[in-house]
Amino acid sequence: MAKTRGKRGRATGAGATPPEEPTAAPSARVPRPDRRPIIYAVFDFAFGAFYAFLLLQVPTRDALGGALLWSTVVAVVLAGAGMVRNRWGWRFAVAGCGALLLLTVLLLVLVLLSASFLSGVYGSMGRGAATMALLAAALIVELCGILPALQLKYLMTRAGRRWFGQGPLWH
């Protein structure tokens, strides 16, 4: 008896070999643990230590300014402590990141107001000082704003909420 081709091009007939049954993979793919919370916690504590070190090296006489700067240290440490996997951790991390973002915006507004004052009142000398203040504003964005923005983005994603045992953000 001759071999004939079936619908899918497989040989059928007397001398045809039977098609192989699909088998399950010998080892099921095991998902890797999510390391991002640990990385964010390490960065938060490192930045908190860096902020505290800088504030201890350059003290301020203004009580309100000192309280504002020390609150950045508290907010970043709160965000790092919130990355510990427990019932309230997600809330603490979101609160710390949100507070740090608000403090970053407040610091930017204050530095830019100072730059505009220096530029308007002191002429060409003030323009040079305003340029330095704008450079300080760029450093504030880089050192205080990027980490909490990325961390808050992670906390709001499905993977971040799953890590903390939270349900979906929107039903």
C-alpha cells in the first residue's frame, strides 16, 4: 500500500509512522523572584544616608529650611522601610515616595524663586548666581526626584502590587 499525504502534509497509510504526542516539558519554568523591591530598598537607604551626611556637613541656620531638608531624609527612609514585605509596607512606600516627590517639587520652586530674585535684583552678578541656582535645581531633580518617581511607578504596576499582596488597583 502506498503512502499518501494527509491534510497537513503528514504521511498516512500502511508504512507511516504515527505522529508523536506532545509531552510536557520535563521541568516547568519556575518564575524568578522579583529583586526590584530589594534594589529599591537598598537605594532608598543609601540615598537617606547620603542626604543625612550632606545635611550634617552643611548645616543651615534657617529652621524651616532645615526641617524641609531633613524631611527629605525621613521620606526616603520611609519609602525604603516600606519596601519590606508586610501588610503596611506598600502604603508606607507609596507615602514615602509621594512625600519625596512633593518635597522635590517644593525644593525646586524655592530654588527657582531664589534664582529669579537674584537675577532681577543683582543684575549681571545675580545672573551668574541664578545660573548656579539653575544647576542646583537640575541636581535636585536628579538626586531627589528620579528614584521616587521610578519606585512609585513600580509600586503602582501589577508586579509591585502582587509583591505586597495587594489586589488590582482598578477593578
